[in-house]
Amino acid sequence: MTDFTITEDFPKNEIEFDARFLDPTNCYDYLFKQKWPNGFICKKCGHSKCWVSSRNLYICTQCEHNHSLTAGTIMDSSKKPITYWFKAMWWFTTRKSGVNAVPVHTQCLTEYPATCFRTQ
């Protein structure tokens, strides 16, 4: 297995992570910057202006094509809050010894264990 290098301002510990990603808006902002580092570009018509719906869909002002920040990811169609997903991904990517389902379940405040992040 190869190591990877984090090339961005990645939180160094859980306190920094919580300060940065406790708010859903910050999570969506992060995903936006990952998907469109140079700003929004419609994949259908190439237009660069959009508006954001109440469901966090980015809608092109020219062709009205909907763009989802979570489409094609494990978060796609999930009813769980985006902050839950970010926290779970933090745990899975920062723990050297792996992650047990019990702490994930405790933080999700939901059924145990496999249904915590079921997407369907």
C-alpha cells in the first residue's frame, strides 16, 4: 500500500476538524471547491453562472441543468446529514488501526451498525 500526501490545508486533529466542518455550509463549500476549483462550470453547456437551490443543487442559469455536489459519491441520495458523512470519512482516513462500528454508531445516533450510512 502506498502513502498519500495531503496537499491542502487539512485539519491536523479532531478539534481542528470539528471547528472547520461542524457546519453543513462549510462541508458543501469544501465539496464545491473540490469539484470546481476554478469556479462553477456547467457540464452540459459550459456556462459559468449558477444559483443554489434549498436542496444544495447548483442550477445553471443558462440551461437550468442541475448539478449535485454529492452525485457519484458514497453520499449520493443519502438522508444522513453531510456533517455525519464528513465525520465518518475523517475517522476512516485518519485512524491507523481502522474504525470500529461502535464509535460511528454512537456519533450517528441511529441504528447499529450497518444502517448508519446506508445510502438506499
